[in-house]
Amino acid sequence: VPEELVQVTGENVVSTEPAIEVLQENILMEENTNSELYTLVATYYNAYATGDVDTIKNVTNFLDETDEIKIPEMSQYIESYPQITIYTKPGPVENSYLVYVYFQMTVYGFEEAISGMETFYVCADENGKLYMNTGEVSEEEVEYIRVANLQDDVAELSNRVNEECNTTFKNNTDLYFYIQEVVNDVQKTTGEIIAEQNASEKETTAVEG
């Protein structure tokens, strides 16, 4: 699946060696039963499909300027996410989760759904509210997440997604080439918008100076 259609998000905090030792024992993914976590993830995907940047900002703690432009552009092609299945592993800090989302996505003009997988690092704020941690994180957290993502069950889910994608695109080459076209168009448009914004800022600075 093209990178623009399957984002990998997040990383964040913990004590080092004890956490990594636990992960070396291979903590298995479990299907999510937390209703708050499901709502968080569903809100994110609904917002992504509709290009609702403000809502995405509300469920994450960082969104860079490029994504603020890219998400509305992508939403013009994404029809829906008819299936979302959430798996979790314990995160590196208290009340945190490593979240693995298996999804199927449809684009306008095609009936076939495209399988995808995203990884999120979900934490709780000081009030216990869950959010997607997409900001800076400690080296210990990065290592914890890296080790978790190398475990067999994560690899199996990733392989499943790749196999499903390959089958879908093999059976529908029109869809494959359309997705490539979408990715290229979004990248081009995003780059043009950023260039226009930068040029406008320079003109404003020159006038003020």
C-alpha cells in the first residue's frame, strides 16, 4: 500500500531496561475491548476520510504543516473505511497502548476495498483522556516500540495486509494505477501549496521590512 495511504504514527516515554526485558518475553497483541480507545481511533479515521484537520488535531498532540495540507487533499479520493479492527499491546508508560489498526479503505470510483495497517502510540493525558502521541518521545520509548514492532504477531499482521493488497491490485490493475496516480497528485499538490505559502510569507516579510 502506498505510504501516503498507510501512515505510521507516533512514539513516546518509560524506564529503559525493565520495559525492554518484558518485551523480549513477547507480549501478544490482543483485540481491543476499550470503548474509549475505539472511539479515539474511529474519530481519527472519520476525520481523515473527510479531511477534518481540526478534529485530527484534537485527538493527536502534534500534526505537522505538511500533513495539514495533505490530509484534505487525500480526503478528496477516500470514500470510507468500511472496516477497522484494533489490536493492542501494553505501552511503555502507565495507561499507554501500542495500537495496531487493520483497516479496509475504499476510494471513489471503485468497489474493491484496499487493506492497510497503521501503528499508533496512544497515551493518557493528566486527566486520563486518551490521545495519539505523535510528538517527540524519549529514546527509551522509541526502543520499546521498535522491539514490540519486531515481534512475530505484528509481522504476521503486516504480511497479511501485504498479501491482501497484492491480491487486490493483481485482480484490479486499474485500481493499482489509480492509487499511484492519487499518490503522485497529492504529493504534487501538497508541494505546490507549500511553495505558494512560502513565497507569500517571503513577500509579506519583504513588505514589512
